[in-house]
Amino acid sequence: MKIPRRLNAALDRAADKARVILIVLPLAVAAVAAPWIPALAAFAVGVGVGGVAVHVRMSARVARLRAEADDLLRENGALRHQKTVFAKATVASESVLTQKLPVIPDGHGG
């Protein structure tokens, strides 16, 4: 399933502003709900605090894992390049070897 461009752009913006959204949205819900349903307001604040705590903990892990993935991809690219260089060198040396082999005449004489 293809995600529409506008939705993808909105999700990218939301991901960039995740901390702000995690703080402002629950506080806004708590401010609106506090006069009528204090339990909902307390729940919204708790969700906000928990969301920020989880986001902060996970962002460090995600950054570390992304760096590790980048290193592995870089290493994979280097190995692929090295393999290509070796393959080209092997093909070149085989063609040189083939050119150097003496031609053995057929012994049937005709």
C-alpha cells in the first residue's frame, strides 16, 4: 500500500517534532478535561510524562542502532567494491594467461 505524499510529509514533520507533540498534546487534553473530569486530566499528564520518558530512552538506542547500521552498510559497500576489484583483476589475469599459452598444433597432419 502506497502512502500519499501529504500524509508522509505530515508524519515526517510529526516525527521531527515528537517531543513537542508528546508534551503539548497531553497538557492540552489535561487543561480541557481538568474542570469536568480530573481523573482524565491526571491520566493525560501521566501519559505525557511516560511518553517523553520512553521517547528519550529510545531515541538514544535508535541513534546507536542507526549508527551501527550505517557502519555495516559502509563496510558492506567496501567489501562489495573489493570483491569487484578482485573479480576484474582475476578476469584480466586469466585473459593474459590465455594469450601466453602456446598453440599446440594438431598431430594429424592432414
